[in-house]
Amino acid sequence: MSQKRKGTAREYRSMRLLEAAGYTVFRMAGSHGLFDLIGISPTDILCIQVKSRDLPGLQAREALEGFKAPANCRKIVYRWRDGQRHPDVIELP
């Protein structure tokens, strides 16, 4: 499986998890922006970077942490490792 295909599959798995938790989810396909998914619920907003295997590098992590978000918005990295049923969830400051 190509890296692009693997990443896309993990984004869709992440979307299904978020939708099951009650979020309306938007996928930022092809945008090459900071976040891959935006999840919105009545009480909060999740900005999510989905990673396969590795966590974001130093520059990417600094950009994610430096993003100014409203108080009800959480910045999160979902890291999927091969064979995992659920991602590691890392909340960024």
C-alpha cells in the first residue's frame, strides 16, 4: 500500500471514530494545511493532524502548537501504528 493510500485510509478511520463520538467531521483533502480533519460538536471543535507511524517533526509540531485557536478548540494528533485498532491521541497546547 502506498504512503498516500495508507494515510487516506487512516484519515477515514479517524473520521469514523469521531462521527461515532458525535462529531460532524470535515476532511481537508489535498489542502496540505496544518490539520487533516476538523470535528465539530455542540460543545467543542477538534483540529486533528492524522499521522501514520511517526509523530510530526519539530517544525510541523511547532506550527501546530503555534496555531491560535479559540478556547473551545483542541489541537490533536492522531498517530496510527500498524496493527492498532485505535490511534494514540496526543493533545497539543
